[in-house]
Amino acid sequence: MPEKPVPPILTTTAGSPWPDNQNSQSAGPRGPLLMQDYQLLEKLAHQNRERISERVVHAKGSGAYGTFTVTGDIRSYTCAKLFGEIGRTTDILIRFSTVAGERGAADAERDVRGFAVKFYTEEGNWDLVGNNTPVFFIRDPMKFPDFIRTQKRHPRSNLRSATAMWDFWSLSPESLHQVTILFSDRGLPQGYRHMNGYGSHTYSFWNEVRERYWVKFHFKTLDGHRHWTNQEAASVVAQDRESAQRDLYDAIERGNGPSWKVCVQIMPELEAEHTRYNPFDVTKVWPHDDYPLIEVGIARLNRNPDHYFAEIEQASFSPSNIVPGIGFSPDKMLQGRIFAYADAHRHRVGTHYEMLPVNRPINPARTYHADGAMRFDAPRGMDAYYEPNSFNGPVEQKWAQEPPLRISGDAARYDHRDGNDDYIQVRALFHLMNFAQRERLFGNIAAAMRGVPAEIVDRQVAHFARVDPDYALGVLEALAHQG
């Protein structure tokens, strides 16, 4: 038999050899333990701190590495180098998640799925933070904390509350588009490989001559859509709470990692002032007849992380991470997330979370950020620790400034329900469904309304009726059949 390799030396965190990892130091075989046993204290203290706070939303997730390869030329719209030529490849990390459940939640639950992509480009990291749906429940970040509370546990019962969810949704008609998708077949994908991804928000491109275009991102699964019914999902959860994690991990280990066709919708900047809907409203989609999909590339996952905690749990995505050629938009939910996501990471992971290997860009990051938790680099030549300075410190790059917005308006707290139809796009979606799809939609909604007070049910059904009378009638019949 071949000789076993010599195992490496066990050390303390400071690198000193660790002599005994089985027995604590004590005053004799039956005596009390000694405070000088720093090895014991180190192990116990580290165990107390080996968990970081879970994400407030998107807590349960999976992820893997892969590549994005350009297949379509969009250089007339953006000067971002990752799109610079056909065949160019960029390393990526994708994290998938459910939204509402805690880290111990089951994968096969009816919920929106997060779809976050980190592109490690030569110009820095670009994070595209989206979902498996093209829309969201609300259009203004002022409502986000309240919405998320309805998805979490009731402070008195410590149980998820269907009443809270439907009360909020029935009082927020802009949620109807996302609610309809959530309770349709696509609201319960069989795994992360079998769903689309969307940037959801409106972003912007700008090109070499500083023209701006609005853009929507679409990741179309090449592994086919597959979905569970509620009954099928209940059986899956009873057997395996990590069904999506297992499916993704095993597929990549077999060399059969998933892939998506990446497409964009493009809108010239000033057209946004003339559309019949607000193109910056994340509860709305852009009709494909008006803005057809343009193929950009292929995203493939081909490598599982070596250490889940270090590379996926600590992976930190934020829409504030952009590169030259890609910009923001007046999308109010996007504007709120530009701050909130990065701030969540500073709180959850640490002040300098972007220094962790999984979050660090492949090109050098040079900032004037000062000290705080996780400042583990030791920069030399600290005369240039402020800016401006006379000591050859990093300087600003005016060329990277995106062009000014040509859309302007008065500062106010606008009620975006005024003149904003929250039913017409839901009606179009409902009319795309065949009889069987509608019946499952009605049944899923009725099941989710179990125990909800009648007045809230009536208020929500009134919204369904404004979409289509058949929508309301179908839900009422499903509720009656449920008893």
C-alpha cells in the first residue's frame, strides 16, 4: 500500500504548534480547569463567534462559480469592457436564494427566488442583484421594511402570518403583478437550474460617445423550466429540505452545471418620457413587442465553492457595484437598494467586507477608507491617507463619470398610484394562462388565504376582479371548495 502523506501541523491562530487538541489543562486528573489554557479558551470563544448574522432577506441560499461569455455585440450601447468583443469571458459568481425564509427554511417553498450575479471584471466588480421574476411587490423603498415584516414571523405568535401578507398586498395594489407570478406555476421552481433570472430593475448603459440607454437584464434558463405543485413540493420538503442546494451541487459535480442565455432590452434615454407606463417602476415590465430581447451572452456555472461559509455565506452583492459603461436609473427601489445592500453587508459581515477573497475585485482596489473591523491589510507609505494630497496617492478618474441624466423633475413625495394602472399588465399575464394554469393559480391563492379574515379576502378579491372577473370568480370558487 502507498504510504499515507504526512499530515500538516495543527497550529494556533497565530501559527504556533498546538500540542494537545483532546485534553484541557487542569490541576490534576480531577482538578478544576486552568485559565491559562488559552487553547481551550480560543476554541470556545471562536465557536461562539463562528456564525454571522443571517441575511434579513434572502437568508437561505446556494451559489457557485462560472463564466460569462459574450455572444452578441452591444458596443453601440455600452463601453463596459466585459462586453468589449465576441468571445470575451468573465468569471462570475451566482448566488440563488429564497426571500422570506430563514437559513433553516426548506428550498421547495413557494417564494420569490433571489438571483444575484457578481462579475469579476478587469474594471472592478459588477453586481447584478435581481430575482427570478421580472417585477417586484412594491415600487417605493419607503415600503420595503414594512413589506418584509409581513413575510417574517408575527411578534406575538412567532409564526408566519397569512393575514399580514394578504392585508399588506390587498392595501398595495401595485403588488398584484408579482403576487400573480408568485402563485402561478413559476412561483415554485424545482431548483435553481430550472428558472430564469432578471435584473428586475431598470439600469442604464452608456457608450463611448456618452449616449445613455435604459436597459433590462434577462437570464433565460437553457436547462428548461420545471416547477412543483404545492402537493409535490410538500412531499419534497418532507424528504429533503435542501433539495435545490443538492440539485445544484450535484449537477456541477457531475460536470452538468446550468447555463442561461443572457439578453437585454434597450430603450433610448428620452423615450422613457413617452411610454404609456413608467419604465422605472419595478412593478412593471417592458413589452417585448416594443423592446425585443437582444442576446448578449451565455452564463454557465462550472465550479462549486470549496467552503460554503467563506465563499457563499459571506458573498456580498450590492447594486452599488458598477463599472464604467453601466449606470443606474430613476427606479426608486433601485435607488434605495444602492444604499441598503452595501449597508447590510457592513453590519452583517463587517466594515471591510469587500476585502474578503470572494468579494475582492481581481484588479487592485485603492480607496481612502480608514480603519474598522476587518481591516486586515497593511498598506505601506501611509503619507497618502487622505485626499487630496501631495504624496502621490490614488486620484480620481474623470473619464469614468457617467453622463448626466437628461430626465429631470421636481423634488416631491409623489403618489405613484395616480395615473399608474396596476392592473393592465396583470391582465395581459392572466390572459396568457391556459385553463389548467389558471386553475392551479386559483388553488394556490386559496390555499395561501387559509385563515385570513373575510374583509381582507374581499379586499384582495376586488383587485382580482379589476384584472378580470374570471380571476376573482376562480379564486372565490377555490376558496368555497376549500371550505
